Amino acid sequence: MRRTPRRTPRRGRRMPGSSSGALLRVTTFGESHGAALGVVMDGVPPGLALDLAALQAGLDRRRPGQSRLVSPRKEADTVEILSGFFEGRTTGAPLAMLFRNADARSADYEEMRDLYRPSHADYTTDARYGHRDWRGGGRASARETVARVAAGEVARQWLAGLGVDVLAWVESVAEIRMAGADDPRAGQAAEPSRAQVEASPVRCPDPAAAAEMEACIQAARREGDSVGGVIRCRCTGVPAGWGEPVFDKLEADLAKAMLSLPAARGFEIGSGYAGAQMRGSAHNDLFIGTPDGIRTLTNRSGGVQGGISNGMPIRFSVAFKPVATILRPQPTVDRAGAPAILQPRGRHDPCVLPRAVPLVEAMAALVLMDHALRLKAIRG
């Protein structure tokens, strides 16, 4: 009888990873409805005095159940530090942090075991692995990002010692756009404060627009639908010289980090697509001398030139699609390709934007810390 040869991984083949970074290597693990999620950070310098209260406060900004605009799932997301931390400081060993799941309701997904949610990762995960965790989306769930935010909060505290700050906010939801939004053509930018961003549950610093956005999200929830939008991010205090000139350009690593976030669909830095409609004479950022060193009159470059930071604020935006899982019937197919009607249940965000703000900040902080360590390594 003819036998089918067993398929074994080729020697040396790189298996799919859940890691990012070069000198700061960050690996997340866990599933939405598994026992726990966590992160291991390899490369955190020793001696960093972690403010655990601030770290937990950062996690609270991402957790579900914090307002009427997000998933009602109740998770405390209390951090448990397993290694790399002793007597209030990092040791230089891998820093491992754990978050136990407490409010998973896997039965809500039983009907979706063999059905594919439109625009979700269900089908592609099956196509890639031939087996998937259908409970809440498994690794494809936004629940995975609790680990990223924890790592990002560590990076934020380390960067603060260098005078670097990262702030993100919701610039638009659906067709509602905040007043004073960035004008990529002019190279000018809104300058909100963290207090203004956190003043509303939607995390938009424009009170009038925030109220409209909140109403829009609530309407989508009532209709069993979802909406998307754009988050703007500003990184200040970044000195000139962070980044690489070719494949590991600072903006390329930022783009990869942002597009790795659930529901992210677009990335622009500086003038972005608007710059493609300008002439060089209008687009160029002219250099000037200042008491703080060489700077530019405008910032259409978004703080990065030739893949390397130029000392100006790094400014970029991330577009997020409407959440794929909506609570209304949709035609789909099962694993055999037969037509079916999907009626999802469960607890889902009608819009990812409010909880995605800390995600964008976390990923930006991780990329910046990695590149700061790279420069430190070559300069000593």
C-alpha cells in the first residue's frame, strides 16, 4: 500500500513568530479565551525603576469594559511580573509579564466553529495552519494587545528618562473629523495635551467632535454595526540620529509596528499621500539653526528623513477599518465552502479607536526604544 510521506519542518526553517524588534526583542503569547496572555521583553537594560502603578494605569486605558463605547467584557488586566524585576528595578534578564483571563465566554463562539466571519482572520488562519482556535479569534483577537501595551508602558518609562514622550489621539471616526486636525500640506500640526485626549471616552481632544464621534459609535452599536477611523500620533523629544538608512528605516519599522495592530489598514508619516500632489519646492522642509540645534521650518517629513530621525517631532497617522465582527446576519460559507448565514454573538467593540490609542502609543514606544538601543550600541 502506498503511504503518504510525513510532512516534517525543514531543518532551519523559521517558524511563524510572535516577536518583533532587534536589540529590544518583544514576544507576546496567549489567546483571547485561553488561560492567560503575556509578553517577554528581552533587552530591557538593567536598573530601570519601573513605576508599577503607572504601568497598570496604562493597561487600564486599553482594557475592555471601561466605557459604553467598547466591549463590555470584564477583565482587570492586572499585571503579574514573573521575571526580570527585583527590588523595584529591572535586572537585565528577560522581563516576563502575565495577564490571566477571567471573563471568557467561549460558548458565544460555538456557532462560529465552522463558519467564517467576513473580513476576519478565520478563513486565512485555517488556510495557513489547517487548524484554528475559534474561541474569540484566538491570537487574531485584539485581546492579544494587552501584552503589547504592557511592553509599551515599560518602553515609555525608559524613554521618559531620555526626554521622549509619545502621545496619540483619535483624529476621526467615520466621516467625523476633529477641528484643528493635521494639515499635511502645510506641515502644521495640532498640539493637544494628554489631559485633553483623556477628557472624553472616545479620546478625541476636540470636545465637539468627540461628542459627535461618541454618538456615531453608539448608533453603530445599536444597529449591530461598526465604524472605523484614524488615530494621529506625535513623538516629541526624539533626537536626530535614530533609525537606519535602508531596510530598517525608522518610518518603515513604525509602519510595520502599526500595521501589525488588529484592524489597522493604513499608515502615513508626515505629508503622506498629500505630499505626492505637491512640488518639491513647496514640500521641502528648510533647515534652520536654533538654540536646540539644527531643525526645520516645517515638518512635512514627519520627523524622519532618509530613514533617520531629524530632531523634529515624529508625526504619523494610522487608519483602522470597521470591526469585522458585527452583530447582524451576514451570508458566508462554512469550512466546506457551503453557503451559510452567520449571526455572531459575543461582546465586541463597535469601534476600535478609543482602545487603539494606547496600542498606537505602545508600538511607537517599542520601536523608538529599539532604535535608541541600536544607536547606543554603535556609539557606546
